[in-house]
Amino acid sequence: MERIVTMTDEESTDYREDKNQTFLHFELGDVFMRLAHASHKTDMEIVFLLGAVGCVSEYTPLLEFCARLFHVLARSLGSALFYKKTLRRAKQKLSFSLSSVPQPDDNKVRDECSLENVIKEAEFMIAESKTRSIKKYAPPPEVCDSKNGPEPPRREDRVGGELRSYWMGLDVKVKRDFMKVSIERVRSFVKGVHKSKGVDVLKHVLAIAREHKKWRVWVCRTKCDKVCFSAEECRSHLEEKHAANLEKDVAMRIGINWAYRIQHGRWEPVDTVAAVEMIKTQLEDVKAFTTRSRKMGWSDQWPLATADEERSNLLKEVKLLLVSLCEHQILSCSIRDWVMSFPVKHLKKLEVSEESIKDCRIVETPQGICFLEREELKQIRGFLKKIKCERHDGTDVVSRAVDSLLDRIRIKESIEFDEKFSLLLLDKRLLKSNHALFDDDDYEGKIKLVKDPDVHYAKAQAQGDDMISWLGDCSSVDKSFPGPIREHNLVIWVAVLRALQYTCKTLGTKYAKKEQVLEYEAALTFVENLCDERRKTVQEEDQWNSYASLLCDRF
């Protein structure tokens, strides 16, 4: 008799919700994939692809879509890592019997090849990566149809030309007056476009500007609308009021000062015996010159062993390795601390107290590495060589893309009003002011009040058409000007966050494994100490017990 399987109402609802959720993430991934296709051969292509992967990677019905996205990423980055992910997802897809879920038919993802061919290519490239680096896939260039001829000028360009001519023909006084924007007219415009809600927001913004003389703030969107005036204040608010735990057990990169000291130090071997003698007999003098050199991190008053060529060459190698890690922004504090533990151990062997080491600031500077002998330097060199600098997971591309976007939309200047807050004064550089570009960090994000707007614009020559270029976001405008607010494209930032979310999952997995290993290490250390205690009381080797029996006896 045929068995009929039925679902309860609750199971049926869960099934529909799972199916709807799968389709939603499929649609999101499809959008990002199409945006990647439109951003071909740019860093944003990788960002959108990683964003798409972040949308679909956790959904079993979307395994094929995910495999093909990994395939495109592997080709674009020349990454064995993504070829391995491609292979794993493609094989998972073939091993499962899945419900029918539509797959995007875009040629960029499907690549006109079957999943079996994708698997063969992935296996081949993974094998090749063991003997040589993988080259990035370069698609054939697009062929343009010469019959069509050049495109006619866009309407925006024609209008831009007319505006430029009109602007250049205006009187200097008219141009200067144009830079004074009436707050009342802004309020009227906002009311016409955004109704009363927009007016309320504008009123709130102007109130903050009047009271705090700042235009950039951090607003808590968790459970309140607390306005903070610095990132630190916002962080404290989240931790104190909303119990946010922002201190995560993740690797922290070294600071700018340490990176500078590594890159610009002398890296010459110190005569350790003579230096130790100085510490023991002239401690106050040593403390004095190391304190003076604290900012630079290197002192020229330590005795040097310039004749020791082997140590000198080893130090140069260590420096190059550390500089490379700094340049790739992967030199963590934990690696630095591990390296700097060597000088402490070495000097302790030479009977230098830990307090003296601290007083002489030896571990506060990479110059401490110059105290080490050959074997210790070789050990450090060997460890640093094992650290891979090149990234093949796309995170460096995401960082580069984000930096390029932020450089265009980050606004560092102050914003200027008249003292009555009746006029908003546009940047006078748009009138070709003779003044230097704004670079005073003291005024970053602040409101500057101008007593007399006419005097404010008096030195601006009102020559050129940068104003029209800026209004039209033309590439010819001075790059120091921030881009228009429309460049805060939410789709881009959602893709960036999805990409970060996906890459951070891998990091989280690695940290989970690390914690597990550390737990094993702690357990083994405990057992070893237990055995050592037992060994001290039982001298005869034939009476020693195994770890297991000792633990059973103890617990």
C-alpha cells in the first residue's frame, strides 16, 4: 500500500517561509550578479560578486548559482581558493536531488558550460596552482560596430554646454550672490519635495548646527535617536545603554607608529654584551637616551656590532618581511608581540631584569630585535616567511573599492553659514578662489560662521566654470571637491556589507577552530603538569602511569 506523507499546518508554513526566503535571496544575488556584469573589469565587479555569494551561499537550493558565482570569482581573481569553493559547491549540487529553483540565465554566470565542465576546470586549476600561480581569466575584447559611428551628444552634455556659456556670461557680483543660498528657500524646496516630514528633518539638522556648531553627527538607530558627536561617544553609548559588546577577540593590526618605526629604522645589529653592560652599570643614562628617542623608536647610542655581517643580513631580511606585512596591512599585534618576546627572553638569559628591560623601552621598538643572535633571528625569519601576504579571497579588492568610493564622497571641509543662520554659503573654491585648498583638520565636520558674506567671497575671482562642472558631477571638476550625495548608493553599500559578511564568516570559522585548539592546548598543559607532579613523587620509571589513568584517578 502506498504511503501518503502529509505535513501539518505549522510544517507547511515553515516550508513556504523557507521557500520564500530562498527566492528572496536568489533575487538579491541575481541583482548583484547583474550589477557585477555592468561593472566589468573594475573592483566593484568583485564587490558585487562577493555580495551575491553572501546572499546565496547558505541556501542549499541555490548551490548551482553559488558554484557559478565562485567560478566567476575564481577566474576574475586567479584564485585557487575560489576554485576549491567552486568544486565543493558544484559537487554538492550534483550529489543532491533538489527542488527546482530558477537559475539566472546571464552569460556572465552561466558561461555557456555545464556544471561538469566547471568541475573539470576547477580540478585542473587547483592542480596547476600547486606548481605555478593562476592567471586571471581575460575574456575576449568586445567588438564594436563601426557602422554605427560615434554616439550623438547626450542631452545632459548639450544642456551643460548651454549652462556653461550662460554662467561665463554672468557678472562677477551675480556669481558671488549665487553662492549665498537662502535657508528659507531651502526650506520651501524641501517642503515641496518631501512634505512636512522633510521640513522637520531640516529643522532638526539646523537646530543641531546652531547649538553644537557641527554638521556631522552619529545617530543611534538601535532603540533610540541619541545624537553623538564623535565615533568614540557613539561607541560608549552603544556599550553603556544598549549593552553592545564591541570588543571582539579578533586580530588587531599594529598602529601607524609601529609601522613607521619598522619601515624607517636603521636595523643594525646591537653589540648585545656591551649593551647589557650599559644597562647594568649606566641604567639612568640608558633610560634617558631611550626616552628621548621614544617617538622615533630608534636610538643611535646603543653600541653596534657592525662587523657581524651574518646578523646584519638576517636583520635586513626580517625588516623586509615585516615591511611587506605592514604594506599588506596584515601585521597583527599578536605577531609583533610574539617577535618582541624574543628580546625579553634573550636579555633575561643575560641576567637583565624585566624591570630594566621595561625601563629601557626595549620592547616598545623594533630595535629590540637587533639585540638578538643568529639562531633567534633565523627562527623569526622562518616564521615570517610562512605568512602569506597575497590575498586571493577578494578582501583586498573590496578594501580598495571602498577606499575609492569613500575618497569621492567623504567630506572633510567645514560648512559655512552667516551668523544669523539665514544663508548657507557654498564653497568659494567653486569661484576659483585664490585661497589654498581646505586641509585644516581642526575644522573638519564643524560649522563656521561668517560675519560678512560679501567680504567672504570678495577675494574669489569668479573665473572658470567649476560651479557648472560640480553641479553636473563632471569629471573635469577639481578632485578635491566631494561628490554629490547621490553617490551614497545604497545598493553599493549593501553589496559591500554582504561581501564583508561573507568574508567574515570564514574568519569566524578560523577563530572557532583556534579557540578549540587553544582549549586542547590548555587541557594538555594541565595533564603534563599533573604528570610532572606525579613524576616528582614517583622516581621509579616502572611505576609511572599513563595520562588516562592519572586523569581517572584525579577525577
